[in-house]
Amino acid sequence: MHKFLRAVGFSELTSRKELQKIITDSIQEATVRTYTTNEEGEIMAEFRRDFANGIGIVVRGEFDEEDRFIYEYYYPYLIGTGISSTEDITVERLAAQDAYVGACDEVRVGVSLVFYLQNMIPYLKHHNENDFPVKGTTLTLSALSNNGTIMMPIAKSRKQTIKSKKKLQARNQLISAARKGDEAAIESLTLDDMDTYTAISNRIYKEDVFTMVDNYFMPYGMECDQYSVLAEITECHMVKNTITGDDVWIMTLSCNELAFDVCINQKDLMGAPETGRRFKGNIWMQGFINYPDDNES
């Protein structure tokens, strides 16, 4: 059973029989159906069913010679909003199953951002037609979480907020230059990191770490598309799973100006989310590549 099913409202799902019924219903009553053929000429299919606005389950598989659908795997999803990144994206197939992960070098979080690809079928269509590289693509990120905590924001004056944004923009420019081999930028970043380490070392004895660290984004665990994050909530609302009745929070987060959506079952969230507060938790990152000629929403 998928680890993040509870994030989209299936917290009480325990038996394989219940799961099979949900998978069957998702195929028969799909909100969105997409199809394509792979390199072997087999028909690939994806059935997506919403159980609330923006959350649900995707079932993937293929049709055999007798037009019977053969189910291969499923996963829960959250459809993100807005544009998270315009960086170049690399996509690769997973070894264990016919699923794909994407990666992009996002300077705002300082790591190579890896995500589970949601819209596999449009990607395969472009791949089969040898359309790559596709110009003008953007990326919409979303994430599922099974544990999270709401934290209060760090108190800042308007002047401090403006200064912090300017400093972040300057640092992002230095990181971009350093990746191109600029030695002066590399040296400046090294000195800046040393100053930050010294400042935190001096303050950590008297202050809590979360009064000094405004946000963070770092890999979590052994899987490359899972992260531990601390980010500001810019928008939030609650939806209800129409099958189970579970309440699910959907929050738009901003981490170093990287925006993405995350959903979490209310049972797994400690605290009350509000705009301006911070979310701290572990997430499974998903991504939707927006192709210029793709009308799928």
C-alpha cells in the first residue's frame, strides 16, 4: 500500500480488498483519461480520479492484444498551481517500473531538485515524436506529506524583510555565476558560508535554531525525491475526501522564493496553518511539466 495514501485522505485504509475497490473505481470513474503508445507499440493508459479538488489517485497500465487493461501501479497525487521553475528539466525512467522522475538545477534551494513526474503520458508522446528539446516548458511542483508542524514566523520589520530579499537575490546570482566557473563568486560564497557558520555558532547557545533559520530545503531519507522542508505558508485551504470524509489541508509554500503546493491529512498536522506561518515537515515531491502545446490541466 502506498505510503502517501493517507496524505490525500485515505488514513483508515488497511485492507488490500478496500484498496482494490478504490483502484477499480478510479479506472471506471476516472476524471481524466490519457493514452499513448510506447516504443514497442503497446498502448499505455493513465486514469486519474479526483477525490477532492486537486487530490486523488492515478492508475497506470497498458492494454493487451485483446484490449483488456492490465493494471501495473497507482500513486496518490496533488495537482499543483502556478509556475515553480523555468529551469531546464532532465527526465529519466525508473529501473523498477514504467514511471519517470525529473530533475532540474534550482539555484534558489541550492540542490538538484528531483521530483516524481505526474504527466508521464504527454512526456512519452513528445519522446515518441522526437520533439526534444521542447522550448518554453515550465514546471509546477506539488508535494504530499505524512507529518508536519505549523510554526510561527520569525519576527521581522519591513526593512529587515526587504534587506533579506535583496541578500537572497544576490546570493542566487552568485550561485548561478559559481556554477559557470566564476572563481570570484565561488570565493565570495565560501566566505559568506564561513561568516554564517560563525554567527550561528555564537548564537546557538542562547537562541532556538528556528529563530535563526527562516527556511530550509534538504534531501530526506534514501529516496531522491523526498525532502525535509521549512517554508512560509503563502496560502492555505481545506478540502474533504469525498470517499472517506477525511479533511486535507492544501498549502502553498515559499522556500527561498521557490513556490510549491503541499497537502497533508489534518490528522497528521500539528498546529493550525495560516498565511504567514511556517510549515515544517517531510515531503514527497511531484512535478508537472507544462508543455507549450499541452492543453491538459
